Amino acid sequence: MKRSIYIFIGCLILVAGVSGQTATPTPATHHVCQDCPVEDAFTTINDALAAAQPGDTINIWGEEVHPPGSGIIYEYNEHLVIDKRITLTCDN
């Protein structure tokens, strides 16, 4: 009887140790722009929100960068529902 109890307790400790180990994801930065040099950038804020995980940053580019200083301003007219903890920021 004692042997069964010790084995059972050992299994509980092993399972608790394995299940307690969770990898902490590295926060990502998602870029939203119409014409920027960033690969895999989103063209809408909602698409970036859908891809973002809690803790990520969404960086919205507000001005065209090709050619630099062209002064062309992009507007994003979208209805946003932000239902997770993210950082929303803007370049330019």
C-alpha cells in the first residue's frame, strides 16, 4: 500500500512541474501602413488587431515614406474594438 501512495505522489509532482512551465511569448510589433518598407505590414488597423496577442504593439504609419518627406498623409477610417491589452502607437 505504501508503495502505491509514493508512486502516486511522485506522478503528481511530475505533472505539476511540467504543466507549470509555460513559455512567455516575446511581444511583437505589428506595422500598419499603406506604403512602407516594412515587410508583412498590415494595410488596416483591424487586420493588425486580429493578429496581435496581448502585450503586442501596433505601430500605425501616418505618412507616406516613399519618397521620404513627401507629406502625403494616410487616414484610417475604421471602427475599432480593442479587446486585449496592446500598445497602440503612431510613427510620422
